[in-house]
Amino acid sequence: MKKLFIVILLYLVAASAYSQVRIVSENMISIAEELAAGENDQEAVVLYIEQLHELAENPVKVNSADETEISRLFFLSDFQVNALADYITRSGNVISVYELASIPGFDRKTAELMTPFIDLSDNKANTSDSVRFRSTLLSNFLIKPGEKDTSDIGSSFKLLSKYKFSAGRFSGGFITEKDQGERMFDFLAGHLAFNGDGFIKKIIIGDFSARFGQGTVINTGSRTGLSLTAPGYMAARNEIRPYTSTDENNFFRGIAAQLSFRKTGMTIFFSHNRIDAAKSFSSDSSEFFAQSFYETGLHNTKSMILRKDAVEETSYGINMTCNFSYLKAGFIWSESRYSLSVVPDRSDPGNLYDFTGNINRIFSVHYNSLINKILLFGEFSFNDPEKYAIVQGATLRPSDRLTVNFRYRNYSPGYTSFHGNGPGINSSDNNEKGFLGSFTFEAAKHLFISAGYDVSHFPWLRYRCSFPSSARRTEIKIRYVPEENIALDISYNIRYEMLDDDSGQGIPQIEDRESRCLKGQVKYSPGERLSFLTRIDYKTVQPSGSSGMLFLQDMVYSFRQVPVSLYLRYCIFSTDDWDSRLYTYENDLLYSFSIPALSGRGTRSYFLIKWEIGKRAELRAKYSLTSLISENNFSEETDEVKLQFRVWF
């Protein structure tokens, strides 16, 4: 009764209040939760959330008709960027988001994805020549009271600082980070950039990320994963951008330039960086080599410090593109050289196809073609004829209310791209074959139905699977928006995979595991300063019979008299074990994320305060508390405090 009273109280406290809240699309949240569930690639969540925050803080000025500006919408393809810029140039300003759905290459769902991150004001005048100096400084502080690991060499708190400035066509910035248990400021990155509108489109000196084609060769930006019902996340892009994330290994350090002449584009880059690796000696101690790369970026023990900056990596390459009437084709060549040879542990059968040597060359061709209402795209990459990656896809619009997507991918077990991240469900672009199909249908006014199915085959061993295996994913979503202030969402997910069964002795047996999850939620905004969200999840896992469920209540409230906003959540969850864990997206600090895995029996609650200090500063503070109840009804509580201060001038 006490828990129920708290939930009801959240409704009654602000029954007559109002709120102005920028709501991130449910598709965006769904993608973030799906990335978080893939525990072997958590950095993908960080990159994804950071880019969403950047867009929310600085919305894209769509009516500028500037392709460079529009391309900041990272989930759009190059063709969509070009189509939108051409439409505005020919037809004038876009008046509403619904107009976007009528543009070739767009649909209603893509328009919804864009809505929180665009500005439709009249802004065709190019203001990039303005020399006004603008800058922003952001600092985060995180601590978990009572949590201390005696093996750590540093303090238990986490610090993050980001600074960026812009002055006309020039911009720059730096980022420093100290993880929990590390010494002060273990990571530092910075850049200077120039944006032009002539032959030179962009130049970046310092730390940068890059993404070309479908990402199978180079993609150090947002992961091009396979969300079953969010086709806008399948975009192919050619871009370089300043590096502003905290992944300490997957980025470039050097210089990059993006050039354009008529219908031809070229991007060239050079990078020399030090990356983390585990080093070892040969059996006769005659050779020193890198046995594996260390990707977490955490250096809070003596053994982890020995892996820091252990190998020098020199990378360079070129991406050439050419635009025709209905076709955009490109070619990529990339090469990476390492100061130490890479020699994986061959005693582990899973490493049989892993890269060996100190030079990795990759060649690739990619294309996009828009014919009437059919978008075709693909990429073919290879290290040698037997080590390749193939991606081929199509998007069709048989009618204005229906969009259909197909995608095929085939990554051979020996294909290696250390900075690639193409579409797939593995965290690495190898050892995967699969086919995905999905559709989005506007069944009636305000009623949207989406569904997707993906089947994968893994011809060699992979994480937690000591045999060739397969996997399947199915998802159905229904969204009903009867009024602007009410939205109802229901989704049903089925996940099947083959894993090792380690319950016995000797060689692991095959376990066929299938999970089913039903989610339902309602968003309601009774006024301009108040919004509620109620969500219920139920999940089952077979053959163990494990099950789990959660109920959560969110409230966001902005005060009328003072510039303060409150974000509140109370969540009750109960799962039988880790297999039936559930993930929930939480409001958090800017350029940060929180998608906790809820397992066991207990509660999760938090409150976040945002205080706008005048027109030049902002303070955010978050306190979260997780309470787990053991079998003997003993409560174990863990809490976390986050502080953020941001100032711009």
C-alpha cells in the first residue's frame, strides 16, 4: 500500500500544473534500451545518447537548406539529406513536420524521429560568416556513496569536463575524463575545425571520428545497428566530425579534410594514436607482441595501467564519392599499421580467424540509388577475396502510408576492420550472416503499426557460444496518438538465441533460449508544464521458466515562477534471475546516459533537478536509489549522486 500511495501521490502533487518538455521519440528510447541490452558493446549507448543530447541542445536549422547543417541529423542517410536540401531550395521553407513525410525518401515515422531535434524557423540566410564568439563549459561529478574498491589506485568519484567554442566558420574544444578508481584526468582529447561552403567543406585537426558508406570499413561514430522497427536508424553516411565522446580507443588523432568539386566529393584522413593492448612474449622470449586490444578504457588497477597506450596505431585512407542523377557511388581505401604485431591466443578456438600481423588494408565500394519511391543501398568490403563484408538493402514506399525495409548482410569470419561498425547484431563486423525485413503502416488516423523480423547465422564461434549458431528476433509495435497530449504504445518482442549450457561438466551443451517481452506505456500531458508516463513490462524466458515484470511512473514538472524543472521516477520490479532482467531509459545529465538493468526484487527511484541560472548557466543534480530485497526480506540499498554545471558565454 505504501508503494501504491507513492505512485498515486505523483499524480496528485501536480494535478493543476503545466510543463514544457522536449520529448525524445519513443523509437529513440527503444534503440537506446536495445543497445544497452547488448552488454558487449556498451560504448555504443554512450555515443548514441551524446549525439541525441547535442541535437536537442542545438536543433538543426532545416530551412537553411545547408547540407552540412542538415547532416547533423546523424540518423538520416546522405540521400535523405540531399533530398531535403533540394526540396527546400526548390519549394521554399518547410512549414510543419508533416510536410517532411511527403518528401522523397521520407515517411511519417522518420518525420517523428526528427521532430525533437529540428528548428523550422525561417533561417535561409547563412550566418556562418558571423565572427561572434560562443563557448560552453560543462562539468560532471559522479559518486556512489559507500562503494569503494580497495584494488583501485585512485579515488572513487568520476569527473568529466567538456569545453567547446565557435567563431564563424571555426570551432574547437576539448574533453577530459577521470573514471571511478583512476588517477586524475586519465583521458584528454581536443580538436580545431573549419567548416566551409566551397571546395573545402571541412577540416579537422586533432581528434576526430569518421563514418563512410554502411560503416563496414570505418565508423567511429554512432553504431549502425539493426533496430527492427526504426528504419531511420539504418542510415548510410559519409562524414567526418570532431570527436567529443569518451571512448579512449576508437577514434582518430591527426588531420582530416572533406573536399567537394561539383558532383565529386573526397575525404582524406591521417591519424597517429596510441591505443590500449595486452602485450605478451613468444614462448622463447624472442618476440614481443600485442595479444589483444583492450577496449574498456578503464585504468584503475596496476595491471590495467600496463595496457594503457601500449601500441601505436597509424591509420590513413580516402573516401571518394560521385553523384549522378539517381545514383551516388563511392570507393574507400583504408590502411592501419601497428607498432607491434598482433598475435592472438590460438589455443582458444574462438580466435582462429582473428587478425594476425601489423598491417590491415581494407577496400570497399558503396552506393545509394533512389528510383521513384525505391531506395537501394549497399557496400562490399574486403581484406582479401576470402575475407569480406557485404551489405545490401532496400526501402520501398508502395503508398504514402506504408514503408517496407529489407537488409541483407554477410560478414565472413576472417573479415577485420578495427574501426568499422556496420549493421548487425554482433559488436564486431565478422562471423555473421543475416536478413532483416520490417514495415511501418499508418493503419488509420493517429494509429501506426510497425513490425520487423531478423534472422542471423554465425558460422563460427562467438561470445558465450562454442559452436556455430543462429538467432532470431521479432518485434511488433502499435502506437496510437488520439490527441497531441496523449500517446499509447504497445510492443511485443521475441528473442531467440543459441548459447552455451555450462550446467554440466566437459564440453558445453547447446541451450536454445527464447525470451518474450510485452511492454505497454501511456504518456499524458495535462498542460504545458506537466507530463506523466506510466509503463508496464512483462518478460518470460524459456526453457528456464524465468520471468520478470516492472511498473514505473514518471513525472516531469516545470515551475511557473522559477526556472526549475523536476524529473521524478518510481519503479517497482521483480525478476526471477538475471536472464529475465529488464532495461529502462532514465532522464539524466546532458551528454550522459542511464539505462540500468533491473534484476531481482526491489525498487528503483530517482529525482533530477534542472535549474536554469539566468541566461548563461545551468545546474543539474540527480539522485538515484536502488533497493533490492533478498530472500530473507533484508533490504540492500545502493545510491548514486550526479552533479553537472554548464555555463555558456
